[in-house]
Amino acid sequence: MPSENPGQQAADPTDRRDLIAEAATELIAQDGMRALTHRALDARLGLPAGSASYYFRTRDELLAATLGHLRAYPVRHIQAAELAVPLSSQGTDLEGMAALLADYLESIITARPHHIKARYALALELSGREEFSDSISDALVSRAQAVELFTSLGSSDPQTLAAGFLALLEGLAFRSLVEHGAGALMPSSRRLSVFREAIASYLLGVAESELPA
């Protein structure tokens, strides 16, 4: 694809792909899945016609790139090493771990709510397509990191506990987006504390059940 400005070096392909994928999440969150087209992305980013289709030739390639972009965000902001804290008879700072996860959830809801909205829209659109199932499940918090967390806590069934934990985080994120006003069960002023209490309760419950008597 010719550069829009031949006198300047072309944008790095990786950066351009990230820009397009991020714009895709914004379009989906704002106007729904039907709004996601190559032409709409070019217009939103002020790119020459055909730019988005140069990097992502088909709609499926564009959807995969958007999901990949969403999956990369939590991995960049929550390192697996921060969650892999072995559980011993002396205990571990599970409340601190809950605070870490709650802070992450609050930050993404506050700074990037379009990521969560786009993730739900993509999940509904692609729910019947097996090739996208793993990408969808990892778009809020990495499933592999969640499994590693419960493995480090000594769980005998980390896969099941990770699935329940991810469902808890999904529910917290969803309710925070759809509820507004004085009648909300989770008003924004209390959201972070609700997150911390809910996540800590789950982790402490797991720790209590998995520790030897």
C-alpha cells in the first residue's frame, strides 16, 4: 500500500495494526457489530481508502485481530508472576491479590469501557464459532493466568475454580456497565470496594477449602 505521505517513513505495520484493532473496539462499542467495516475504520482513523483491508483482508481477520488486541491488554497489565503466590499454612496475602485484580477491573472500566462493551458484542456475535471461543474467553482476564493462580493456591481442580472466578469477574464488569443512578446495586462510588470484597471472598473461600486440616 503506498504511503499517504511519500516524504515520510511509513508507519510501523505492528503499530498500524494496533491502531486499527483499537479503532475496531471503539466502533463496536459505539455503534454495534454492523458498524465494523474496513471502510468505517479507514474513515475513523483518517487513513487512505483500503488501508484497513490491506492489513486485514477479510472480516474474520479483522475480528481475530480485534480479539487479539483485547486479549493482550490484561496480560500487559497483570503479570502472571504477580498472581502466582504459593499458599502455605501461614497463608498468603489473598486480600492484596484481590486488591490487585479489583484495581485492574476498575481501571479498565474507567479508562477503557469500550473494551468491555466490544468484548460482549463480539462474544454474542461469535458465540457459535469454535475458532473464536478461546479468544473470547480470554478478552477480559487471561484464562491461563487464572488457572495458574488457582494452581499456585494448591487447588486440586484449578480449571473449574478458574472458570468460576472468570464468571465472577465477567459479572462484576457487566453490572458496572449496565447499572446507573441511585438505584444501582453497584454505584460507582462503591464499585472498587465491592470488587475487592467479592474477589477476596472467592479467593479466601478457595484457600479455606483447599488448605489441609
